[in-house]
Amino acid sequence: MALHRLSIIALFLLSPAARPSGAADTANPPDGWQDARSRIVLVGDSTVTDAAGWGASFAACLRDDVLCVNMAQGGRSSSSFRDEGHWDDALALQPDWVLIQFGHNDEPGHPGRENSPGEGYRDNLIECIDEAREAGVRPVLVTPLCRRQWSRDPQRLGRIDSSLAAYTRAVHAVAAETSTPVVDLHMRSLEAYESLTPTGCRAISPTKENGQLDGTHLNPAGSALFGAVVAMDCRSYVTGLADFFPTSKLAELQNAHRPPPQVAPLPVAAREAPNATTPHGARSFTVAADGTGDFNRIQEAIGAAPTNNSDRTTIRIRPGVYVGQMLIPANKPNITLEGAGAAKSVITYALTVHDPHPPSVPTKFKGHGVVVLADGFEARGLTFRQMAGDHGQAIALRIDGDHARVEDCHLLGWQDTLRLEGDGHRFARCEIEGRVDYIYGGASAVFDDCVLRTKNSGYVTAASTPRHKPYGFVFCNCQLTGTGRATTYLGRPWRPHSSVAFIDCEMDESIKPEGWHNWRNLSNEQTARYAEFNSTGPGAAPHQRVGWSRQLSVADANALRDKIAPQRTTAASLPDQAP
């Protein structure tokens, strides 16, 4: 193999015209290359190239003093890219970092290029990693961009059956074996496609010469979506790259590739105010992704629930991953979503407010996973997951109705994981994670015995409590965890009279000593209602908190406990409101 590679390199050096288009000239790297703060090279197949992949948009997310050269070549596999000398060309540029993504042309059906996942493909990736490190280059593996291969199984309509799953597993295995960071673009793209639905994926798919949609490559909108995904995952997960991707560059990319406006009004049932509830009898449905329940999809079960029912409808969700936006309209009160456990029953969505969205998704709720407009909502034993990553507002769960109860659930995201409006909510024994303002809104809500996990640096809360409400978010006996020392604020005021209190909560060292942020507005310090009582742990610093927050007395804490006591009782169905 080595002699073959050398002969190919010699041929290309003797005949520059024979080099495939897109190859960088290693003798003449880009202007400023040697003086750049850091240098990144991309290698891979056509799904990485500037013309048909995510490469150009990834580079657009970089700060100005970090340069990127895209050496990806269409039609190349992990072996042919090396055999033709492109890998040597990439290392000859002497980058600091190299991102490596192959797989599409390693699949069977590509004579002379194909490689089995567990042997040739694996070995080629390991050789790239070893040779990069020998050259002083830091490698990052990227799992292959998923193909838009829609299942023909009647029980899996709207789901992807990926032919690249085995190659993705091989990348993860190599990453673990060699201690190499990995960006899981395959998972990100698969969940984004399923969130978009086949119809919505038209917005990111180029058109072939024959008029057919290309189910592999990306148009500019798709490039912007997944270039941002790779960039922000590098920022979030790859040590040493966190400072390379400023939020301002991400905003420029998203503004330049805004999806065209779509007319997607709210369904009539979601727009109309609910009528007085009357008893229609308790109902129970089972949802199973494998087709063994009453319904395959949660939204179908929601649609079957009686309207304006004062009795409870329980929807039992069997183990599985359920993809796509789900909306409970205002005229469907008293619905319970009951999972088989947070680790088993997962509701997931993977689009931000900036991304294209399916035509069926109301414009108002772009970037939302589960939207609850009805009163009396309950959830138990579920995960509400937003998989869009750290590249914009992406809500896992939004509740606009009153009197919601969420117990033993996981709520996972990055920015704005959980939005709460309305009143009388209670969360118990939940794990909630995010980075920026990941619990926000104007609701009154009590959180008992929850874990609040901040990823990287950020803000736990961004309350917009109206002035007339006596309290907003109250956290009791919760545990606050994060990464690093003094990286996280307890909250910042989205609106002037923001109200947040922590009572008997344990805070690790990630909580900043000052505790609270004024959102760069001094007037908020006169109106925000921020308080603590008996905080413990390394992050508890009552004498270092900002002077405009309060440390409650025992009497004040007891008074607040009395106020929230009605919300901490077990919820029942909303009463019959009929005259």
C-alpha cells in the first residue's frame, strides 16, 4: 500500500493538471496561513466539500484569525483519499487540526474504494490519526453525514434506515481506542432529517440534473444547518476548540441563510380558547413505536383524546425513541404522558428556531419539541430531548397551560430547554440540563428534588415573571451541577420583575460567587426578585452574592413555603367546570 501511495504521489507531482479540482496547492497555502492563530484542514468526501457539503459553512463559523482549508474530495473513500495522495497534501499544509469524515464511498458498491467498517475503514482511520499525531496535528473524527434513506417499513414511516450505521459505530470505536475526540454528525443529521420529515427535507436537498432530489448532499441551507452543527459541537466537546467559534459568526451564517417564510398557522384546535370542561370519561391509550400499541405516534393518541374533557386521558408510551414535534392543543386538557422510564421512552426533536422546519409545524413554534397549550398536563417517566446542539434556541418542552405536573423526567437541551408560562406548575425528581437560560418564562413553578445540570458556562434561569405574581420559579432541595469553577450564573432577568428563589439547594463549584447577572441593565437590579435560603456546597456564597439579591430569613423562607404549598400537592384532573 505504501509503495502504491508513493507512486500516485509522484504521478501527481509530475502532472499537476491531473490533480482533481478542489485540491489545495501545498506549495502556496492561503494568505496568512503561517501567521494564523490556528490552522484547520478538513478531509473527507463530497459531503464535506464546499460545493455539496458542510465545509464552507463550518469555516464561516470560525473567528477571523483561525483559517481553514477544505481538502475534501468528492467520490473518495478512506482508502482512495490516501492512495491518491490527498492525505499527504493535507499534512503538508502543517495544520494544527484536521477534521476527518469518510464513509459514503467506503460502502459496498464502490469498486476499488470500498472498505468494510471493522477492517479497512477502521484501519484507515487509525493510520490517519497516528500519522497526524506524528506530524504534530491534532485529529478530530466526524461520523458520516447520514443519507436521507426513508424506511419503507409501515411501522417506521418517517424514520431513517441508515446504511452508514455500521461505519458510525466504527468511528466511535476508533475514537475510544485512540482517545480521539469525535463529532457525531451521523446522529445529529439523522435526528434533524426525521424532525424535518421527508417533506421538510426538501428545503435542504439539492436537485439533480434529472430533476430528482439528491438524498445525500446539501444545498446552501443544508450546509448552513450542518456546518453550524459541526462547528458548535467542536466548540462544545473538543478540548482546545472552544474559543474558535464566536456566537457572532454563527449569527452571521444563520442570518445569511434564513429559510424562506412558510405559511404554517396554528391548527384551529390550538388557536381557539377551550370551552368549559365536562366529563367524558377517563381514557387510556398505548403508543408503541413497533406497532404493538393502539397508535404508533404520540400525536395520533393526543388527537384521539376527547376535547374539553374534565376526566383524564392517559397515554402510555412504550420504550422507544419518538421523533418530531408534538402539540397538545388548548381543548385537550388533562392529558398524561406516561413513559416506561426516562431512559426508555424518549421524545426527541433536533431543530432550532433558525433551521428549516416541516410545513406542518406552526411558525410560532419553530424549534420546539413538545408544546403544551392545555391545562392539567402531566408527564412521568419520559425524556424530552432537544438534539439540535448548541447553535440556537431549541426548546425541548414548552408549557403554556396551567397546573402541569412533571415527575421523574429528563429534559435535555442547550439553549432554552424548558419554557414555562401559565401558573401552578410542579416538577419533581427531574433532571434538567442546558447551557443558556435553560429554564425560562413567566410562569409560577415549583421544582422539588431536581438536578439542574449546566453544560459549559451559562445561565440556569431567565424568568420573565409579571410584576403582579408573588413568585416565579422556586427551587426546593435541588442539586445544581456544572463544569469548571465559577462558570454559571443562577439566573438573569428576561423581564424586569423576574422572580427566582433557591431554598435548601446544593450548589457545586460551577456556580459563580456573585450568583446573579443583571443582563447588562442596571435598572433590573432595582426590580428583579432573586433570593436564596440555606444554600450549601462550594457554590453557596451568601456573603459574595450581588447586593441586589436577598438571603431570606427563616421567617421569609417559611412564608414562601406556605405560598407554594398548594402547588406541591399531587395533581388531580381539572374539575368539572360546566354550569
